[in-house]
Amino acid sequence: MNTKLFQITLFFFTAFTLFSCGSKEGISTKGLNISDYNFIIANDLGRNGYYDQKPIATAMGQWADSADIEFVAAAGDIHHFNGVASVNDPLWMTNYELIYSDPSLMLDWYPILGNHEYRGNTQACLDYSKVSRRWIMPSRYYTVVKEVDDKTTMRLVFIDTAPLIEKYRRDSLDYPDAYKQDDTAQLHFIDSVLTVSKETWNIVIGHHPVYAYTLKDDSERADIQSKLDPILRKHKVDFYFCGHIHNFQHIKMTDSPVDYIVNSSASRSRPVEKIEGTQFCSNLSGFALCSVDSTHFTVNLMDKDGKSIYKYTRNK
């Protein structure tokens, strides 16, 4: 696509997006334990605006404004179905830039790779950091420390789960980059940053779940449980957030100090059932709104209309 044609396409698509989204409506934060420091987690997003992606993007924008969020954590599968081909792939516009166009979402996004990104050009996802101001992805896995207030800090560890799962490593045709990644080095990184962490809250965000109800291959969770979960338990991580399953689940295992939160798809959801440790589950699509202070970390699971369907607070 030449530059002039691209600019014309961008103009009309942007105009359509602005007019179709309509004006913002006020959102009440009453009863949701919203603090002065808030952020959104969204994943399994990219459907070119179809299914529930646009309504959820609108709801995210409304909450980003009402709760004055600090950033968005994008927990993988930003691009269905075969990732992106390059930093110039039109999917960057139709899956991301022109969907999440609300002014309140023009802030830092911290993405990770999902299994669908591994079907395409994974390096392009990192390189897009040089194209988009708000896309911040310094590596396949990385850590960020945020100052919540004068006495409270939060460490977020963003990880790359597909290479930790053997079925992806064996399938070099569909996932050509997975087997090339050093999974041992990543696990050492996760362990090392959590070992030295002095933060009030320690959060790990990956794409694949440790525990979850799903019809997907059991080997996925078995590999994550054997490789990653011992590190999460060892360091008594507060939360492990993930996506991949396309429904909401909060799981608390009796022998683990970790709260495992499966965040639903921000575009298309799937059925769910209770399993061992299930505290809550829902087959609705949506996103998570997190609120943090020195003694409370509250997670509100939001449906496609921006309504909280589950609230959980972890106390220090």
C-alpha cells in the first residue's frame, strides 16, 4: 500500500471509528474499591473490531478515563490468528491503533507475546516499540517497577509463556520461533528478579494459565505448572495474571500463596466450568481493572459493557 493511499484509508477509518463509538457516558466507581493508582489488563484482543472487541475497547476507554489509569498490560494474542508479518502489517491499524483510539488509552501499553503472535513474526512485535509511542516492549520478557505512592511500589514481571510449553517448541512449522528461545534463561530471569525484589506487590503476567478449566491440551498447563509455578510459589507472588482461555477464572489452590487470575478475552469468549480451587468463573468477555495501594490490591473483572461482575481484594 503506497503512502498516499494509506493516509486516505487511515483518515476514513479514524472518522468511522470516532463516529461509531459515540460520546462517553459517566461511569460510577462506587463500591469498586478504586484507588488513586489503577491499571487495566486486556488480552486475546485482535479480531479486527469484530465480536465484542469494539464495545470492550469503548468500555476500556471509559474506565481509563474514570479511574485515571496509569497503563495497560496486554497479556498476549493482540493479533489473531497468525500474528503480524512486519511492523507495517495493516493489522497494527485494524487490530490495535484504530480500535483503542480513545484519548484515555493513549498511554503506556506493556505487551507480551501469545501463541498467536508466535504464528507470525515475533520480532516485529518487539520492533513496533520503535513505531508506536505507547507500545513498550523492550524484550520477550522483562520487568517494570511502578511507584504507587510514597511508600508503595509494585513490580510487574512480563513473561513469554509459549516457549515454556513443549508442544509449541516441537511445532516448528506453525510456531517457528518457539524452539529458538532459551526457556532456561527465561526461568532464571524470572527467579532472579523476584529474588531481589523489595517491592510491596509482586505481579507476574503471562499468556498461558497455570491452573484453569479449558478444553485445550492438558500438556500446556502441565508444562507451566512444572516450570513456572514453583518459582511463583517460592517467591509468594501476589498474583499471576494470564489469558488464553477466553473466560474469567479466579483460582486459589490450598497449597499455594498465589492468586491465579485468568482474564477473559477482550473480543470473543468461551464456556467455562468450575474446577478445584475455583473462586469465581464466568463465560463473559471483558477485561480486568486493577486498583492498588499500600495495603489493598483489588481486581474488578469487567464485562463487555464495563460492569464489574466480580471484585476481589488481596490485603497486605
